[in-house]
Amino acid sequence: MEKFGLEWFVKALKGRVHKKHPPFIVDGISTDSREISPNEAFIALKGSNFDGHSFIKDCIQKGVRTFVVSEEFLSNNSTFFDKYDVNVIKVKDTLMALNNLAEAYRRDFIPNVKVIGITGSSGKTTTKFFLAQLLSHKYKVKFSPKSFNNNIGVPLALLSVDSDTDIAIIEMGMNHKGEIKELSKIATPDVSIITNIGYAHIGNLKSTRNIALAKAEIIFGMKEKSTLFLNKNSMHNDIFREKALRKNIEIKYFDVNEAKIIENKGLDGIVFEYDGINFFSQVPGVHNLENIVCALEVSKFFGIDISELVSAVKSLSTPEMRTNIYRKKFTLIDDSYNANPDSMKKAIDLLDSIKTNGKKIAILGDMLELGEFSEQLHLEVAKHLLNKDIDYVICYGDEFSKVHDFLIQSGKDKSKILTASSLTEIAEIIEYILKDGDVVLVKASRAMRLNEVSDFLKTKLKEQ
């Protein structure tokens, strides 16, 4: 992060100084009292289940000397800071102040950094990871290792970028209409990528067209003659084309069908030909090829000869809890970070494609935020499972209990289609059926906490 003075800081926040105690030294911004460093400014955010103002004393004890707090907090605690030698800036709304700060920082300190914005229904974080690894072949690249894709994460990601960075990759997610518009306004992407449109968040937005309109908001902050990358095989590209052309934004496409699969090595990766060049990626899953192709196309746009990226593609790695492979006497496919109907089917396809002498076990939990479409979309996943080469399916959650019932009614062996009412019960089932040589897939929406099942299985692997 670039250095700035108190006057700029206050103006950028659109706040006022409540207390000044020189020197003013800030080399970072934090909203997390657990991870804050002494020279970082603490912005006390308030949400429905937390209030950062409650952790100000913890920050002071850690040596933090600059705070951004709400006017409401100070009106109720007017003498709170009297005995502390700190800088205090008051703002009407701390979250809005964080967004204001990031917008000003982008404008004033990193205007020459090329910002790539990424959104889409699935594949955002993985594409971000792949793209960062490939672009780093030639450029100094900054990206957040975590999702950091909402109205807290995007500002923090931008504020971590230095002026000597060549390219910053910013992921933008949403749950509702209007959210990406604000993120794009802050980040002003020079290049944007829309990975695909699927059913994630359809419970809030009611149709894939509305989802596409919400994702199209990434165009809002883009300048004239900037560039938008679209998935040639995704639905609703007409929406993106119309909005992009209205702003004189160049449109480019990436197309996974232009990649020829030479050999699918299952969990050992995939060999493919693209643009006349043979590549090998250790990342498993045909579905990940789409993310790789996107990253290659954007790398070409930034002037990289992709023939120079053969070794970089070979060593690509995925983010945590996204198709992570752990192997000893049995194999774990940890895909527990999140799930929507499209990513769930792709994970099932991956498990189906694997050749093993052991059993193939799928531990699957509910996909959330599907609203009135939930039962229908879970049923589609159930139908997708019917003819797959998977030995055991362990169903967890209200919706997947219906998947269990459908599979049994469709003639599947009821001794191998199981349901669990708790994470503990899943662990007990696993203890009973898991043998050497087995392959286990774990997949669900994050709130289902199946990552804890993955952690249990990782512990078992460590014991081997």
C-alpha cells in the first residue's frame, strides 16, 4: 500500500477528524482486529451479527494508533478515546467510508495499474488464480489469495495494491442486483471477464437473465475502449454485448471448444492442445479447462506468447477447497468451498471419470440460495447422478435427503445411497465404508460445513 497523509486520508474517507495525535503512520487498512498490525488503520465495520467498535480496545492493546469509527458510536461514547494517544476519524457509515477510501486510492495512487475485474456464476476464484500464475510470467501481479469479492473484500484488495504493480486482479461477486455496479465503480477495471452465467443466486434474482444483468454491472465502471472477455459458450451474451457496445468497449471471447483434449489423466491432470501448442495441466477436471483457456486468452491479450507458458500451465494450482487433491492410501477430492448446480454436476463428472480399483464415494450437501428453484435444481443433480460410475452417495441436508429418496425410487441400491443427519454421522459412515484405494469427493455450499468433513478426512490421511 502507498503512503499517504492524514489530510488525504480524511478527505478520501469523507470523514472528519475527531482526535489527532501525531505521528500519523498508516501502511495498511484492516477490518479484522484478530489479524491487524500496529501500523494499520482499523475501520470498525458494523454488520447484522458483529460490531467492529467492540474490538477497538483489542486493537489499541496491539499498538494500533489510527481508527475510523462511526458518528453514532462517538455520540454514545464521547469520551471513549480520551485516555488513548490515537488518531480518530469519524464518518457517517464505516462501510461506505471503506468504499470511498478504495475509490480514491485507485484514482490517486494506482491509476496506472491495469485492473482486471472477474465475475461470473462459477469459476471466478479459480480463474483469478490461474490468470495470476500465468501473468506473473511477465508482470508484477497482485491478487487476493482469498475470495475477497464483496463490498468489504474488493476495497481491501485494491488498498493492498502498490503503485509499482503492473496488474491487479479483482474478483467481484454478488447476491443481489446493484452490488457489482458499486464494486466496478470502485475498481474501474481496464479489462473485465465474465466467466459464465449459471444458477448461482437464482433464489434472489429469479431468472438466469436477471443473473446476467447483475453480472453485466461490471461494465458500469469500465472506461471507453477498455476490453471485456466473454465465454463464447455461455448464455445471455447478448446482454453483455449490448451494454459493452453502448460504451464502446471491445469484446473478446474465449472458447473451451477450441482446446482439443489429447488425454484426460483423471486426477493426474489433462493433456490438451490449444492454439497449436500442446499443454499439460496437473489440475484435474475437464471443467477446469475452461478456466485455463480463459487465462491463456487474457495472457495473450497482455502480450504474452503462450508458447512460453507451457511450464506455467503445467504447474497451475487451484485455490483452497476447490478441487484440491490429497492422496495416500485413499484419495480425497476437497471441493467443499461452495456449490451451485453447475459446479456440482462438474464435480460429479470428475469423480465419474476417475479410474480406480477402489470405491468412488460422493459426499454431497445442499446447494443454497436457490429459492423457489431449489427442489427442481436438486432434482436435476439427482438425475445427473443416476448413470454415473459412483459406488456410494452420502446425502446431507434437507434438499439432498430428497435426492436420496429419488435415487432409491429410481432403483439405485439403497445400501449404497445413504443419508446423514449430522456431520458426525457422515464421519461414522465414512469410518465404516472407507478402504484403501477409495476416492472420496466432498461438495456442498459453504454453509453446510462439509469442509469439516474434508478436514476429518485430511486428518485420517495424515495418520497413514
